[in-house]
Amino acid sequence: MDTEQLIAKLSAEARPVDRLRSPLGRALLWFAIVTPYVALVVLIMSPRPDLASKLNDLRFTVEQGATLVTAVLAATAAFSLGIPGRSRWMALLPIPGLAVWLGSLAQGCWQAWVRTGADGLVLRPDLVCFPAIALVGAAPAVAMVAMMRRGAPFAPYLTVALGALAAAALGNFGLRLFHPQDASLMILVWQFGTVAIFSALGSLFG
């Protein structure tokens, strides 16, 4: 088959392709799809008894807000990297949310140190975090992979790592609504650490 025949064949059989939404639009769609699942898991696990009072706690709301921002920005970055020609600098998009999240936890650790000394920074096992974040983040991760497959990432490892970060951050958000663990060091090591582990594992399967 010569070039002209190939072009004619492709022209005759080509099907229209739907243009992808903007990365932010796809991230918000992803968030809207998986939010009911996260809410259902929180209801099944039973919301923490002090949730109403925690919602009036500025540091708690800042942490939760930063977690959501991280999830949405990481999803936006992952979808952006799935579009050929987009700059890899988009991978830095989740950094503001991560910075606020980490800053809030660091402030909590400092306050615990000032208030109670070394006793406030005692690290204890918290085996709930890893499976709980995996449970809450399962559907967001599946939805993320399904939506990313419509793109064509030229940096697949980085793209999947960002997608895993988005799902794990959303999983951590849900966990905080039913798991009454408020010690900042414990949250930093076990919860934020679990999010980092899931992101690293995701990058291995890019």
C-alpha cells in the first residue's frame, strides 16, 4: 500500500474523537464522581464522635482543606501530564497544598513540644492508617486510572505517582473524618507517611 492509498484509507475509516476536557475540569469531574464513595465509607465506618467540634478547630479545617487542595491539584497535574506537549513543570502543581498540609502538621508538633515537652512527641503504632487510607482511596484510585488511560502521558511514572497522590490524599481526608487520631506527630508519620508510600508505589507501576 503506497502513501496515497494509506491516507485515503485512514481518511475513509477515521472516526471522530472527543476532545478531552481541560485537566482542571477532569480533576473536578473525578472529584465529583468519587466523593459519594468517600462519604459512604465514612458513614459505614461511623464519623468520629467529636467531628462537630473538630470542624470548629482551625488547624483541623486547615489540614483537611489542604488535603483536599492537594488531591485536586495532584489530579489536575496527572491529567495535564497525560496531554502531549504539556510542560512537566505541571508536576509541581500540588506543592502549595502539600506545603500548607505539612506546615500545619509541623505547627502541631511544635505546639505539642511546647505544651508537654518530649512526652508530646511520643510515637506509637497506628496500624489503622494504612488499610483505612487504602480502603477510602480505592475507588478514587480506580477512577483515576480509568480516566488517565484516555490520555497519552510521556512521563508515565510521574503521572501515575501524581494520580496515586491524589487518591491517597483523598483517602487521608476521609480517614480523618472517622479516625480520632489528633497527635500531629502520629498524623505526620502514619497518615502523611502512608500517603507518601502510596505515591511512591504508584510511580513504580507507571
